[in-house]
Amino acid sequence: MDIVIFLAPFSLGLGLVALGAFWWTLRDGQYQDPAGDAARILIDEPEDRPAA
């Protein structure tokens, strides 16, 4: 039962760190253009190909 006293606050703290990282990415603008990112994958640019 002593391990629960250690693991419960540790898991809550880890969850808060993950939530903070998520909020940081939201404020940083990581999710602003999902449609453009999806379309950019389909563009076949010549400089992306290996040299022949």
C-alpha cells in the first residue's frame, strides 16, 4: 500500500506535464494548417528524389 502513496502523485504529475506540453504546442501554432500539411505530402518535387 505504500507504493500507492508514491505512484499516485507521480502519475498525476506526469499527466500534468503531458497536458502542459499539449497546451504549449497549441499556443505555439503547431496545429494551424492541417489541410496544407496533408496536401504537402502529395507534392512530388524533383529535389526530393535521389540523384540518378
